[in-house]
Amino acid sequence: MNILVVEDSPAMRQLLAITIRRRGAQVVEAGDGLQALQMLATQPFDLMFVDLNMPILDGMKLIARVRQDPALKATRICVVTTEAAQATQEQARNLGADYFLKKPIARRDVEQVLAEVFPAASG
């Protein structure tokens, strides 16, 4: 389990990383979409947690770029955002997001996504 957390808030990145590491996964952190693209070019990730509102390259643009790359087709994407509007969720899903979590998120929400993506590691 190799997971990329793309979030401009250091506190939120840390919260996600701690929860993910408790499940035994490897975590790499990026502070914006451009950093995420650089990391995606160097190693494969099974899952990405992506904030939508970030500087330099926002989450929607990042999701679109990831989905345009055939080499990243299998990477699952979970959006983590304060934006709860149905239109925002639909836009993210239309771009290729697999999961959508609204902030503030609970640890159990992250664990549920992990359990769905990695069912053999659940428990």
C-alpha cells in the first residue's frame, strides 16, 4: 500500500498520514498538485488523497492530469475538501475521483476508504 497525500495544510496532511500509517501503508506527502505530479513521475501510488483548494495546481486540475496519464489509470483518488456542494462532487467524480470526503473528516472515514481500496489489509 503506497499512498500519496496531496494537501496544502500541514495539519491535515499530518492527520491523514498518521491515520494511514496506522494501517501499515507507506505515505508520501505533497503540499500542492505540482509536487504531487513530480512524485507520481518517480513512483507508483495505489491511492491518492487530494485536497481541491491548493496553490499552484489545484485538486481538480491534478485529478484531470492524473486521469489523462495511462500509466496512472489504476491509481484510486479520494477527494478531501471543505466544499460539499453536489456540483463539486459531481465535477470531481466526472474527472475521475473514486471517493469524496468532506472536511472535517473523521479517522473512520479515512479508514473506510482504505478498507475499500485494500480489502485484504482490513481488520
